[in-house]
Amino acid sequence: MEPTREKLESAKALSKSTSEALSKAEQRASAARLRFDEARLELERAEADLQRVKNESTAAEVQLKSAEEEHSRRLAQVRNIKSEKEREATSESRGKDRRAQPAVRDVSPLLFDDDGRRLPFSLPYIGPISISTSVVHGRGLVASRDIEAGECLFITRPVLSANVPQSRECFNRHSRCPTRYEPSYAGELEGYAEDTLLDELTCLSNILEDEELQTCENLDMARRIFGAFRAQMCSSDSAPAVHEMDVLLATGDHPVNLDTSEHYIEDEEALGIIRRNAFGPDFHNFDAIARRWTQTWPQEECFYNRILGVYPLAAMINHSCCPNAIRVFGTVPKSEIGTTVIDEECTGKDVMIVHASTKISRGEEIVWSYIPPCGPVQRRRHMLKKYGFVCECTRCAKELEVADKLIPTLETPDDQKPLIERIELALSNSGMPNECQRLLRVGYSTMYIDYFNAALRNMPNKNERGVSDLLKLATQLHFSFVQCNNACTEHISILHLCYELVSITHMNAKDGGERTKTTNLIRFWTEQLKRAHMVRYGELGHNLELVRKAMKHTQLVLRSDGGFFRVGCKFI
């Protein structure tokens, strides 16, 4: 029994030690589970801390970005404030200079750049005009006081202009046959000029988009020009600031605040503005220029100072077939380099000069013709379709009333009489008032001029009766122009013709009485030429030598074949 008891005791002791070991193992397991739970909680806390750190980092990045934007904004504000102060100082100076400027009496330095004279005024020049939003067509220019014929209304340079050499290079490079003219070339040339303006607008848009990388001068220039271009798009209900004169002149005195969305204009929209508001060639149209460039060597002198330009202030003037204002284009003389009268980069560039072609009363709207005024009413209305309106001016209304009486005469062939003689016969038999007859004559003035030239060529002996008949007819046309299109190029051409005809009559005079009569006629037509030139080109300082110089210039350009290419100054 003893061994059995010992074994039992030994088993009990083993069981007890096993139980103790098991209990200790359970305690260790419980402690391990507790540590595991603590570690898991610690891990969760660490993950939460990590997420919090990430969130804080993200917030810090946002704050940093916001701080950088705020810094850039404040830096831009500082720049703008500085630029604004500079502009205000410049504006005050320009405003004083502009208000202090007397009326411009002599624009000859802009016409004749070969005498080295400097401008007696600063540019841009603004005369007795103001912008109104209460005219018939919504907005336009009106006279701020009574204005005499020949008085200068304004002189301004383009805010954008097509580079002539660049346009010619593109035209010569892309023309399908550089030695033979095709009618489509005129449209191509106009397209190249329009593309040049679109490229300049794109450059301005890029400057405004990347303003943080631009200098204050570039930003100021881009805002002024882009603001002036966009001002042409505004309706009459727009904010008054848009209509400020300085905005349209792009002088920066009252710059337009452009939103980010306004930094870009779709090409189609911009092209529509250019086609309605830009001013193309003034003497030769695109067809004539394309023909000239096709028939000459590319390296030959260009002959043209301008081809297409944007003049926002001039674009405010509404259309009438019976205008009271007339424009010519001059050139800023190179003698202005280094002066304070005008920016140096503008020397040698073109400017638009606008004069009153007749008396204008205070508050009366200033109007001019968008198209060549010497065409019948049906042709004028067709040409005006591109501008999106139908002209209902007094001239159009009166011509429409009586045109039906004249059209059958034009459509009926008559081998015995030239067209102009048929027109005159129809007018004399129509019973129309003289006013209506004159309006109709102006509509066919190009045909009249061709008729006169052909008659002179076919009159080798210049017999007295034939010359006298031509002079009577040309006199009728002169008074027709005085009535509705005073001092246009066709009018001046007719005046030169009348002077030429009366000079022939004077040379053919046989006795003292006839010579006295023709001498008086010469004086009369000389005075008419002088008046017309002092309307179209202003008073020219009442300098008779300058008036004679202008008269000789227009005679060569208008009455000689290829005269435009033989003169040094390209105004007309």
C-alpha cells in the first residue's frame, strides 16, 4: 500500500503544480491579452494621430496656398495702387493739357511730313464733341457747341492696326499665282489683315491671363487697349464708365476694370467687331491694293501707310448717306521723336483726322458715311448689309421716292446717247424738285466723272461749245455735292475738273470781254477748290501756300493716272 500512497501523493503534487502552472499561464495569457488590447488601443490612437497630422498638413498646405494667393493679391494691389497713382498723375497732366489745348487750326504736319515741322498740338486731340447715349441709334457723338465747316472734331491714332509689310508678306507668300491677279485676292488680303488684328488681340489676352508674370507697363497697356476694344461691344444701357472718352482712346485715364472672364474674346466675336468697326484702306480698296501687289515685285516700295485699323472713338459715329463729318488719314511726323507731344513709338504711324464737312449745331449728332457715298440708293443699301441695318436717312428716303422715275431710263438701251445724257434728259423731264435731282446725280457721280474724262479724251480740239456744255454739267454736280457730300474725294475731283474746263475756256477766249468773264470764272472755281480743301483738311492755318500745296497734291492724285504712286505723302 505504501508505493500506491506515494504515487497518489506524487500525482496530487503534480496535479497541484500543473494547476499552478496552468493558473500562471492563464494569468500570463490574461496579461498578454491586456497588453494586446493596450497595444491595439495605442495603435488606434497612433492612427488617429497620424490622420490628425495628415489633416493638419493638408490644412497647412491650404493655408500656405491661401497665404501665397493673398500675398500675390496684395502685391498686385500694391502694383495697381502704384500704377493708379502714376495714371492719376498722368491723367491729371493729360487732362490739363487736353483742356488747355486750343482748337486745332493746322493739321498740315500730319499731312505733309517732308517739311520737318512739329505738331502745334498734342495727340490725341479731342475737339467740341461728346459721347451721347440718347441719339437715334443708341449711342454716338454729338456736338458740344456750334461747329463751323472745316473745324477739327478729333484726331486719334488706332488702338490696333494691321502691320502693312507683314500683311503684304503673307499675301505674296500665299497668293496662288503671284504674277496674275484674281478677284479672290482682295478677300484674301482683307483676311490676312484681319488675322493680324486677331493675333494682336490674342497677345493682349495672354498678357492679361498671366498678369503675375507681366510688368506694370505691359499690364497697363493691355488693359487700356483691350478695354477700348471691348467698349465697342457695349450697348447704350452699359455703365457710364464704359463710355468715357479716355476708355475709347485707350489713354488709361479711366481704365476699364476687366473681370477674368473678360480677358478673352472669341475669334468669331472679335472678327465681327473688326468687320463692323475697323477702318480699311481710305483711297484704294482691298481689290486695288491686291491688284497692285500682284503686279509688282515684292521688294518694291509698299506705297501704303495703312491697311486696317481699330479706332474705337471713331466707331461711335453713326452712319448717314448725307454726312456732316469727313475723315482723312495722316502720319505722325518723324520730327516728333524725342518730344513730349506724343509717344515715340507712334512717330511715322497713321492717325485719323476728322473735320466737320458742314455747319453742325450744338447737340446735333455727328454722322458720316460707312461706305463710298457716290452710289445709287439700291447699291448703298446692299453695301450696308454687312453692318446689319438699313439706312433710313433723308437722302435715302428722298431717292427712293423718285428713283423709280429714273430706273427705266437706265434700263432702256439707247445707242444714240450716252448714259449720262439719258439721265440728264430724264431728270429735266421728270418734274422733280432740284433737291431730289441733285441727290440722284451724286448717286451716279462715278459715271459722271467717267463721262467727263471720256468726253475730254474724245475732244482733241477742246472746242468752246463742248467744253462749255461739260462745265455746265460739272457745275450741277458740284452743287449736288455741296448739298449732301461736301468735300468728299469725288467732289474735289469734280472741282479740279471744273477748274481745268474753265482754264481751257479762258485759253480759247477771243476778246477782252470773254477773257474777263473767264478770269472771273477761274477765280470762282479757285475759291471753290480752296473752300473744299479747307473743309476736308481743315483751315491749314489759313496759309495759302499750304492750301495750294494741298490742291496740287489732290489734283495729281485724283486727276492723273497713277498719281497716288507719284506723290510722297499718301493722304487723300
